[in-house]
Amino acid sequence: YEEAIHIFESLIARPGRDPYHYTYLARALQQTGDLDGAIEVLEEGLDAFPDNASMRTSLGVNIERKRDDSRALPIVDELFRENPANTRAALS
């Protein structure tokens, strides 16, 4: 995962970023146990791409994994209201 982290960090530092670079970087950080880093990356990505449902979902799920339900619930609740088929949000 360390190599993937390096690759995605360099990709989000370039112009013309892709929202999925943030998502994949966050997933790699999550796999190494760095939930705080994953959350930080997703928040940064959402600053650039505020309507990206995938990043919003991942953010809510990662915050829930940290047992910060009071912060996670509004995120996943809004996602589920917007799209009841969003099973990741529904299961959080």
C-alpha cells in the first residue's frame, strides 16, 4: 500500500486531478490503519469536488469506523436520503 499511497499523493498534487485519486488514496491509507489520514484526504477531495457521492460516502464510512457517530450520521443520512440505493451509506 505504501507504493500506492505515493502514487496517488503525486496524482492529487498535479493539475487536472481526478476525484477518484482521492478515493483510492484514502482507501490505501485506510488499509494501513491510517483512518485520520484517510478522512483528511477525503475532506480535501471534497473541497475540490463537493458533490462527489463516492467521496462523501467514504468519508461518512471512515468517520463511522472511528466511532464518531455524531459526525458520521448526518453525512450518511443525507446520502441515503439523496439515494436510497446507496447501500454503503445505508449500512453505516
